[in-house]
Amino acid sequence: MSKQPAASFDSHDSPIDHRFDPVALHRSQRHMDAMLENIGDAFFAVDRDWRIIYANRKAAAFVGVDLADSIGRPLLEVAPMLEGSALLEHYRSAMDSGRAGVLQTRWAASGAWIEARACPTEDGLSVYFHDITAQRRAAEALRRSEQRFRNLFEQAGDSILIADRELRVVAANASACATFGYSDAEFAGLSVHEVDSGFPYDLALLESLRAGHTHLLRITKRRRDGSTFPAEVRVSRFEDGGQEFFQAIIRDLSEREDAERRLRQLATHDSLTGLPNRTLLHERLQEALDACADGAAVAVLFLDLDRFKEINDSFGHELGDVLLCDVAGRLRCVLRAGDTLARLGGDEFVLVAPCRGGTAEAGRIATRLLALLAAPARVGTQDVIIGASIGISLYPQDAGTREVLFQTADTAMYRAKAAGRNRYRFFEPGMTAQAQARMALEMSLRPALARGEFELAFQPRVDLRSMAVVGLEALIRWNHPQLGRVAPGEFIAIAEETGMITAIGRWVLHEACRATQALLERYGKPVRVSVNVSARQLAQAGFVDEVRGALELSGLAPCHLELELTESALIEDMERTATMLGELQALGVKIAVDDFGTGYSGLAYLRRLPIDVLKLDRSFVLQDDGRISAFDFVKAFVDMAHALRMSVVAEGVETAEVLEFLRAADCDEAQGYLLARPMPAEAVGALLGAGRDPGG
């Protein structure tokens, strides 16, 4: 494509100077064209009337016009997008002022960034411009990268210090300022030895860093105010702009070490009471055994609260936890230097106590523990007495290892509980065999219900006026596949402690109702069946619904069912118990107090609770030497019960003399071996069908 001749740069007419060689002039013009085409920038020139007098191909292509068509035309006609733009104002300013200028702006047509250099000439204006979009993007990316680095540097949770070759601080982030107590300005020029005093910035370290190694050290740091904190310091080296720098990243470990201490506390202590748990107890016991000198002893006292399960079931777990904390606080009072008190879980506590005095000293400790727990504890709105059973085992006489010490102390504790609770027992060699037998019985008890190994026996109860059978007490029997008949006294306590009594009691209730209804349907005699209810059953939510369901399923009328409860079960939560018994009485079910006289023997609760029957324990009638109690005493008791509109049933009647004594005292009913032994339902049916008195 042809260009306008060089004469187009000059708008003034002049005579031809024949001294100029036309060929040389043309050669010069072509040289200028070649230079302008290859300068790398887009280039155009305008005269003072803003007409284009020259443009290279890059300029034409950028604007999107035909190069040949652009020469001689007004600039705004060729590039109308310049109208009103900052670029046009830049051109005009350069031409008007006569001063060259550079402007970076966005080209509206394509959105590209350009850099335009406007150079005024005598004849107009020359403009050089090129696309700088890539450079702008790179610069912006660099700016953003630097900003991100600055943000990371400033917002980092760790303190960051950067020092120069002379180990003078040249930069510190906000965390470093806050941690050490210096401002940015105060940090500038400080030696790292002044700030990072715990780190060994010696020649060996610097040479290692220059070799590309990074160093990590846990040290104690000191703040400006003199306070200290544990820290982890990571030091490295880098270069920037040919200069050497050292970077220290300092992490405050205070929170981490606090968290580690809390985790250690959680791992080794009971979360409820704050006492050591089983893990820490094992450690402390092993330490005590290792430190035990010749002639000395270490006692392990295994303590289990009496009646805690009943209290927990009656008052709820929240108040049960309050009680456990109260117990832990009391037990702490007896701790001596070197003792460890731990909670294993539930209501089980263990005390490890070095005892130079051996058995005598361990006994004194156990006595103090029992005395501390003898005082009533406040649970909700009531005072309850807890008590405890304590088993004691001593090293080295009872066991030589930590594990066996625990086992033997646990065994002794169960012996204390079986002996009547609220007492302590030392381990004796024969206890191990008994404990193993008990464990075997427990393991056999768990599947017994599913295997159908239980059955019911019924002991008749007679009216002492007519001597007719008026009631039956349902008594559970266990037919063990290997041991044969197991007495209730051998497994009921195990069922209570393990919680299996709930399922067993439910089976007894349903089976007793079913069997009694069958007897009524066959013989038509109006008898009432009496079923023992454990404290655990009574504490269950929905127990009244369970009784109602057993009656409906069997078809037994409520008036033929009597529920026997112990005194201790009745007074656990008096208000709740009164409400529940009222609901049962509203169904038509009778309520009896079993073995009255063996528990609290308090008369006040008899007036507060809806009770129909008092079952008088044989110990109330017979003294320890077998003699019958004073008539006036028993008669007064019967009269008192009658005044409260309750009937009295005497248990354990085995002689005719006792029977006559009770009849004379106006007792209502009786049961015992003299009258009838427990028997299967079929035998009761034969008794009722014959219409004869039991024992006749």
C-alpha cells in the first residue's frame, strides 16, 4: 500500500530547490516509512487541523480502518470513538501546550489498555501508542499478590519478625506487635537478640540457615513487660533483591499448653466430681506399690454407696449427681498426704492409702469414711442417709499386684454389702471362691428369664377369724439347669444390683395376675394375690400403666391384686410415691407394706401414704430368744393400724401358740409354715376346690 509523499508533512508552498536530489529524497522517505512501520508502536500524525497526515499499519489496524483511506481525513472521522474521551483531551492538551505527555487509558472500542505518548511538532502532533493490557494485568496480579502477602503477613496469628543481614528487625506484623508490646516504629532497628532472646542466633545457626536449613525450637519467650510465655520459633533465611534476610515465625503455645492440660485433666479425672479416674488411680497405686518400704503396707479401700441406685431412680440423675459430688466432698476430708481418692464410675469410689499401721490403720480409715457418710445428705427437698459398704485389701499380704488388689478389695466390698451394708470387711482368702460363685450365678441369671427357668409358687394367707384362705403371696422360684432350685435369697439381691429385677418383676406381675385369674375362673373363691414390687420397679416411669396393662391382659379385676412394697422403697420420694399409690388405689389395687418393723418403723409416713395393709414381720411378734412379745405391745400396734383403717397380716407363723396369740391380739390375717407352705398354682387350686382350711 502506497504512502503519501514526504511533502505531505509540509503544508507551506516553497520554491523547488534544485540542489536536492529527488532520488535521495525518495530514498529518505522510504527509509522513514520503514522506520515508522517497525518501531513497534502504533503511530500516526495529524496537522493542526487534526487531519491525519501519516499512519502506520499498526495504527490503522488498531482503529480498524483502511490505511490508504485514513490519510487526509479528520481524526474524529477516522476514529469517532475518541469523541469525548480522555485520550482526545490528552492529544488536545499536548498540541495546545506544546508539551509532550504520556497517558494510560482504556480503549473504549476493545476494552484494551493503551499507553499513548503525544509529541507536539511544528506542524501538528505525533502520537505513539501501544497495547499495555498484558503489562497492566501482570502489574495488577503483582499488586494483588503483594497485597495478599501483606494481608497474610499482617493477619497471621503467629508473630513474624524479619531481620536483615545484621540481625536488625526490618518488619514485624501486627501479631508480633501485640505479643511483644512494641509498635511498628519501636520494632524498627531492634536487634533480634533483644526481642527473640531465647533463640541462639550464633554463627553456627546462621551458617546452617545459609545452607538452606530451617530451625525449630520450643523456648520460653519474654514480653516487653517482663511476662513470659511458651513459644515455638521457626527460623529460616531468604533473599530479596539480592539482599539477605532472616525470618522468625513465633507461635504462642499458651493456649495449646492450656488445652493439653485440660485434655490431661479430662483423661485422668472424673468430669463430675473432679476426682482422679481409673487411669490416674492405676498410676498412683503403682507408684505407691513401687515406693512401699519393707514392713509397710498399701491399703485399697473399695467403697460402694448403699441404696444409691434407689435414690437415683427416685430423685432422678441430676439430683443423683449432686449427691455424688456431696459424697466426694466428704471423702476428701479424710485424705492424707500420699492418699489418692478416685471415682471409678456410678457410685463406686476407691481410696489408695499407704498404711504403716497395716490392718489397724486401714480399719481406722474405713471407720472415718463410714462416719462421714452417716450424716444425712440433702437431696432436693429431703434428707437421705446414704451409707456405704467398704471392702479392704492390703499389699503385700492380700495381693502382690495392682490388678489383684482391686479384685480382692472389690470382693471384700460385696461381702460387706451382703453382711448388712454400712460396714467394712477385710479381704479373706475364702472370699474369692464366693465371689466367683456369685459371678457365675449372675451370668446364669441374665438369660434365665428368656429360657423360661422361673416359676411362681403361692403361699396361702388365711383370715384369722374364719381360717379361710383369702389371699396368696406370689413367690418366685428359679430352676437352675445345673444347680437345681436356687432360693430367692441367693439371686434377688443380684437382680437388684444389676437392674435385672425390673424385667423379672414385670414377669412376676403378669404371671401372678394370669394364674390368679385362672384360679378364680375355675374355683370362684374370692382370693387376692400379693406381688412384691422392688424399689426399682416403683421408680420406673409408667409403672401404673404397667400394672393396668397386666390386669387388662389377664382379665383380673383390680380388687384381686395387692402390691407389696418395702418401707425403704416407700419413703424414697414421698410426694411422688403418694401420687403413684393414689393412682393405683384409684384402679382398685390394694397397697401393702411388707415386713413392717424391720426398716424405718416410722408411723408418720403411714398417715401420709394411701396404704391398705401392714404385713407384720415375725420379729415384731417373737423376741431374739424365741419368746413371744408382750401382748399389750402387739395389741397396741394392731389397734393403731385399725385406727388408720389398715388391716394387719402377720408373717412367719410357725406354731399354734403364735397363731392363738395373734388371734387374741385381733390380727386380721396370717401366713406361715404352720398354715401352708408355698405351693404351685395347681396345689392351691386343689386346696380351694376341697374347700378346707390350710393346715387342716
